[in-house]
Amino acid sequence: MPGVLIRDVPEELHDKLKERAEAHRRSLGREALVLLEQALSTPAGPPTLQQIDALRVEGAKLLTQDLIDRARTSGRP
């Protein structure tokens, strides 16, 4: 299995990783691997409209280009 070596990890970040590893009863390497797997399991890039819509507060309007255009021109002669 390939390995990865990360150099010059800031002390504060190392401490946080160490705390998380202890809390989850994992080694530092295993905790780092779990975090990488979680980060890379979701698609990169902006969220889709469906993802945004799922997070919408009830009664809130979905931001559309038409709504933006109307807001830009409202109240202008």
C-alpha cells in the first residue's frame, strides 16, 4: 500500500489531530486517513441546485438570476 509523508505540519494542527485521534481511539495516521477519506468522498466544486434546495429554510426563496436582476433594478428610474 502506498504511503504519504507530510512534513512541516504546524504544531497547532498536529495538536488538534492528536486530540481527535485520542478521542476516537485511533493512531495519528489512522485519524489522518479517516479525515482524508471523508474530505475526498464528497464531490469537489460548488453545490448543485438540488443540494442548495435541500438546505433551504422553509419559506425562503431560492436565489435565481431573475431574482438578482430584479433586485438590481428595483427602485431605479
